[in-house]
Amino acid sequence: MKDKYTEDLFGFEPEIPEGLSKDSILEKIEKRGITPKKHEPKKDNSFFFVAALFAVLLIGALALTGGFNNKGPAVQGQEATTEIRPQPQKPAPVEAQELPEGIYTFESREQVEEYFRYISEKNNVFFYVTDDFAVDINEGALKNETAEESVTVPVINSAIGSVSADYADSFTGTNTQNSADEGDIIKTDGRYLYIVSYINTVSYVKIVDTKDMKLLSELPYDNADGYNISGEIYIKGDRLVVLYNKLDYLKNNTYGGFICYDYYGGDGETLADIYDISDRAKPEKLFTVSQSGSIVSTRMIGNILYTVTRYTQFPDAEGDDFYCVPSVNGSTVDCKSIIHFDEENVSTYTVITATDISDEKAERGNLSVLTNSTGLYCSEDNLYLARNKYDGSGDKTVITKVSLKGTEIKCEASGEVNGCYNDKYSFDEKEGYLRVVTTRYDYESFCNICSLYILDENLGTVSKIDDITDGLNEEVKAVRFMGDKAYVVTFAQTDPLFVLDLSDVNNPVVKGELYMPGYSTYLHPIKEGILLGIGYGGDEEREDTSKLKIALYDVSDMNNPKILDEFIINNGYTDVNYDAKALIHYPAKNIVGIPVTIHSYNGYGNPVKSFAVIDYSDNKLTSVSGFVHDSEEYYKGTFRGTCIGENLYTVDDCAVIEHRLSDGEKLRECILATEEDFKVNINVEEYKSEDDMDVVVATSSAFIPE
Amino acid sequence: MSSIFIENLVLRSQLGDAQAFGELYEMYSEDMYRFAWYYTGNKYLAEEAVSEAALSAFENILSLKKPSSFKTWLFKILYNECKKMQKSKIISASFTDYSEENSKEYITDDADEVIALRNALAKLSDEEREILILHYSCGYSSKEISSITGIRATTLRSKISRATEKLRKLLTM
């Protein structure tokens, strides 16, 4: 299908890799034993549980009646390994664990191994399960270990830090979904800025004093040692928490100045360093907590840090050891704290830990769930793990509910709804009910259907709106729940904003809708009845992604949402489109701010980074004068801003610039790094021949080698 | 390829004939890989997406009610597979790498023009990128793209021409 015109644009024909030839696909089909399957609601492995249950009952009955001699159990065991080997053991008694129906835990490590053998054989996935296991699981579990290099200093237990006169009364915090704090790459406490910044392969946390615009200290995390800050830090009084990932890669090559690693898979380990920053110039590391897996997300409620990671099984560097149980703080977790579901068939753990950052000695909690979560929503009391799956009959969102009481974490329920969730804003909990908005693709009619579900505390569906758009074939782009109401932006051609009334949990209804050109990707509540939408502009015909649109909606009348004002930035692009934390909202000054990169499509020159500060008082959107940061060089990284008192601070990897909020004048700056720092010296001698270079740059653990 | 022949192969695959499915797969494998390659911008991810989509298609082939719509159904699965990766942010991570020299090895072994095209594509919106790849690289008609992406066929034509114009501007910048 190639003509001159096409060749002009897509002149390149990628070469198909060996692994995608017809033969190798057929080989994979054969190897995994895939056959076309009929779509039935339940998966077959429940049969094994029933079979195992019967077997146990039978043994029990025979033992009671004395009909069993010593030989009996051995024969039973042999059968299990030769016939339908291996069957997962019957899950632990439900009553004993106080677990709801359908949720199981493991009694011993042997059971975990059995489970993985079973999964491994069923899916033809390769796992190592070694016979001896170095760490005594029950002894090691839940022990609070301190990292060797940590310095222990006296800890003030109750209040961490205090507010002095040097701190501004008002500043913009992280734009979180609800009262739970979320980690971000920039934090402020009213005087100091805490910034995650990168110079090539080294990531830093830098502390800048805005009083005299001075860089006070920096904490380096070098990728060469396998460390990489995952972009989440927290500030709580005099405590700084830095979350970072330690990869399992082995460094042995430098290639073109970049460090490369032999890849053997694995999600590595996620660690959190807790620092005492009462002296900002000399942060002192108090202790470190760690857990298996790569980071999914984190939250902080009060002084408790909740870290959620995803951990998949891989052999270690030598390929002969295998940890089928995740570790927390250097010890494998108690098998009784591993949750699995009978209908699930996954080999990936989601590991959740709770750490009190104010006290190293305080009790910590952990829970591992065998589910492959890709996202989470956290309310004040519960954490909901979510993943999208496609099971042949359609798209599904699988939700696991975990209750959080201080450091006590408990799995409460699991359930699923039709359709895929969009992001964390697709979920909301109110008075024990979880509300979810999803989009599902109907494979019969080739249509997108947007639905709302209201789930009870056991994640059973109470009520739903099956098709919010009423047959419009639209996709959910943004959701925001506010109390009894939900606002949903869907998109196919224009941007309808739907207002849903959820006050009656048994009968949610679509109240009003508003059609607008373009669409919003993020909705932000400004005040009672007023909503701000950030997204793309357009006209009736199509959306126009080169136009950044900020719109103000009046939603006080549910039946009749109105647009109050809109603000268009041509050729603009903002990070808020995919990360709501980039937005700042400063109610004290009636302003919102977003980082905007303006591309010059028709000119030459670099895109310009500026911070759009928009005043929304009197229900009108007006731009507060220019806050240009600097022209964009690719190496300067993510661009953000934050307000403290009367000033705005814009930040990237190279500099912090102070602007006066009232007139946009640039006041001072603090240089974090110069162009020189980004230059890489290429040492040709270190460059080995390409043949030994079976390497992958350590940026992603996305693919699994066969 | 006559449509009856394809339908025959689909029916045979539905009966569990892996060889027949292999034939079908071979017919579209190039298009699939090209789509995934442009979509993910990463040869490893593309390979994984195509192979996962192929296996999942065979496993779920009984859910295909109309054998004549096999092609769009297959691409819908591939499209979903790619989208899933995007949702888990893997792709956005790989996109940011393009500007850096080290990414060449990662994307392809090929020339600078390819990188330029990839960079230009990365500046488009997801939707623009998808429809351009489907239209130009895989040669799909508006109607076919409509059934894969769910965008209305009537608006697709103007979308395609607009996105093309934008891509050209970016490439000649």
C-alpha cells in the first residue's frame, strides 16, 4: 500500500524480528498449549481446590476411622506430584484468618512453591523454585531492620518539626486527590524547596532556601550503583523521605558514555531513605526501609508512609537462586501475609508496606497480594489496587480493597467491573461506597461504552449507569468526584461534560450535560460549584491538540452545567495532561498555575518554557503577566513551579528562578547545574566490541526475556 | 487474497487448527509489527506487543463472530495491547528517550531520518499518531481505522489530512 506520498512520510520499513516469524509464533502457541477457549465466567482451577478439599476430607475421615496406616499420606503425596502436578493446596481455613470468601492466604513456603509450580506449568512460564531457602521465613518476617550505614539519632516522637517565623503563611502544596499526601518531584514547606533533579544518570534531591536563593545541600543517588530516585519525595516537618529504586542489573559496560547493564530481568528493590533535616544544610539519614519490586505508587497519611510495589519472579544474576516470596526490610515476608484469589492466575506480587517515619522503632506492617496492579486509589481508610485486564469476553478492571489502620494493613475484598479505568481519578470512596467510572470497548458493535459503578464495602455492585453517553461511542478522558456528584468528560468528537447525581446510591442518574469543542484531560475543583478543566481545544469538527485549553465551568446547577470562561494557549503543551501534580492551586490568591511549553511549529528556535498563572476571580480567566523560565534544552528535564508567599518559583534540572507573582518580574535565581555538567566524556577504550553487547540500557524492565 | 479464503482460515482456526492461524498471522504480521513499532517506538516492546496480540487472538478466536472482520478484530487486539503498555507508562518513558543518543540502539539500528520521524511522531497526540500509522504505514482505509480506533469515519478524513500536515511541518522544521 505504498505510494510516493506515503514513502515520503513513512519511508522506513522496520525489519521484522526473528521472534515474530510464523514459525516462532506457532512454536509459542504449542509451548504454552494455547487453544481457542470458550468464554465462561469461571476459570478451571477452582476444580483443583475442590479436588484438594475432597482429598483432605477423605484423609481426615479415614484417619478418624482408623482406616489409614502410615503409608497412606505418602501415596497421596506421590499422586499429587505425578498426576495433575502440582495442585495448589487447599487454602488456609477462612475463619482462622478472618478473611472474606474467595480470599486465601498461604500456610507455608511449600504452599507458595506449589502455587508457583502450578502457575508455571499451566502457563508454561519458566520459574526457578529452589529446594532450600536461605532465610528462615518465619523468623525473618516483620523484623525491623536498619540499614547498616544509617546513623541513629534521637527521635522526637510526637511532633516532627515546628513552624517558625521564617516560613511563609501560605504556599502551594502538592495537588493531591484527597487528604492523603502524594509523593512528587518538588515539595515545599513554605521556605525551602525540595527538588528531585537529574544530571545524566545521577539523580539528586536538592534543598534550596528561598530566603537567600541558595542551594543548601544535595543528596546524590547514582545509577551506576543501581540507584534511581523514582520521582517521589515527601516532606513532613523535619523529615524528608526519598523513595528510590535499586535495580538488579549488573553494571559491566559503558557504551557511548552511558552506563549499560547486563539484563536479566527483575523489578529490583524499592527503598525509602528517611532523613532528619532539622539542619537543612546537613541532612542526616535516620534509617532505610526496603521492599521487593518496582514502585507503583505511594501515599502518606499522618506519619505513615504506604509504599506499593510490583514484584515479579526472576532468577538472580547466576540464574540459580529464586525468591518466590517477596522481601521486606531484608527478610522474606511471612507467608501468612500473602493474599491470593482463587480466580486469579498471576505470578506477580503487589507488595504494600506501612512505615511510621517519625519513629524507627515503631511497628511496621506489610501485606503482599498476588495481583498485577498497575494503579491505585487511596481514600482516608482504604487502598484500592486496580488493574485492567482483557479476558476474552471484554475489558475488565480488577479491584482489590485493602484497609489501612495506621501500620495495620488488611485485605478486605476483591471484585471486578466491566471496562478499563482511566487513572486514579476514576475512583472515589464515599461513606463506604466505592464509585468507579470505566470505558469498555464492545467488540461486537465496535463502540466505546462509558459506565459508572457503585460498589459496596465488599465490592459487590450496588447500582450502575451502563452507558453514560447513551450510545455516543465515546471514551472517558477525565473524571472528578465531588461529594454526591461526579463529573465525567468523554470524548470522540466534541467534549461532553456529564454531571452525574450519586446522592441515591441505588439509583445514580445523569443529570446534565454540556457540549464543548475539544476535551479536558483533568478536572480540578476550584470552589463550591466551580470546576476547572484542562485539556485540548478544537472546533465542532475536530479536536486540536496544538491548542491548550483551560476552561471554567459552573456546575452549581446540576441539570444545567454552564461554561463561564475559557482560555486558549496556541501551540501550548502542559504536563498536567498526564500528571495532575504539575498543577498548582493557590486559593489565597485566587490563582491556578500550570507549566506550559510553547512550541513554535512554524518558526525555528527552541520551544519556550513558561509558567501560566491564571487568575479565576470574578469567574473570569485572566492571565497574570509572563513567567518565562528559559528556552527549553532537552537536557533540562521536567519543568515545574510552586508558589511561596508573594513569589512564584519555577524549577527545572538547571535552575530555580524566583518571580514576583504580582507582575511576573524575575527576581533572583539559583543555579542547580550548568550545561557543562551534562556533558559526557566518552572513553573510547571502554567501548567494547558490539558482539559482547547483549545489553539494554537500564531504563525499563518492560519486557521479559524468554 | 480472497475473502472466502480468509474466512475459511478463520473457521479452521476456530476449530483449533494452529497452522491455519499461522497462515492468517503471516498475512498480517508485517502490518502488525510496523504498527506496533511506530506506536511503541521501541523494537523490543513492539515485538512483545505483536507476539502477545497474536497469542491472545488465537486464544480468543472463538469470540470473533464475523470471520470477515478478522483483520480489524486482530488489530483491535494489537491496538489494545499497545494501549495497555501506554497506560502503564512504559511507552511514555521510552518516548522521552528519543532525544538522547543512547536511544538509537534501543529503537532500531537504522538511520537518523528514522529517529527524526519518531521524534516528530512523538510530538503528535496519541490519536493523531495512531491514525497516521494505520493510514500510511499499514494502508488502512478510513472505514477500517474507524472500526479499530472507534473514531467516526466521517471525521477521520479531515483528521488524517490535518495530522499529515502537522507531521510534515514537524519534519521540515
